Amino acid sequence: MPNPYLKLVNAVDSILWKDWDPIGINDSGPDDEYRGYVPAIVKLLKQNADINEIATQLHLFAYENMGLDSTPEANMGIALKLKALIKEQD
């Protein structure tokens, strides 16, 4: 039986790499580029954070950590996709 926590971690990692990818390197860069952000997103999901909190965290990663133009609103679609992962586990 698969570990639900590990499944969530892997799903978040996949979404950040395939869908979020604020640097735009998922076709040529190392696939662990955003892995350091996974624990914070998983923590938010496990705390039942709302999509605004998740979108804001993604924005902060892109803006503060990577120096990219970003807004919470621009990250809303990914936040929704991430939030749906918790609903899949229920």
C-alpha cells in the first residue's frame, strides 16, 4: 500500500516542476530545481491552507527567493491544482 504522505510529496514536486516552473527550465534543467519548496507547500496543504495562502507562498518563492516578477494572483491556478491534491486523498 503506497504511503499517502510520500504520494502527496511526489505530486507536489511534480506540479511545481511541470506546471509552476517560474524559471521556465522544465524542458532542460534539473528536475529537482523546485524540490526545496515542496516541504513548505506540503505543510500548507496538511494545515488545510486556503488557495490564497498557497498562491501567496508560491509568489514569495518566485519573487523573494528567485527575484522574478510574480503576484499571488498569477499563482492562483497552480494553488488550485495543489489544493486539489488534498481532496484526492480524502
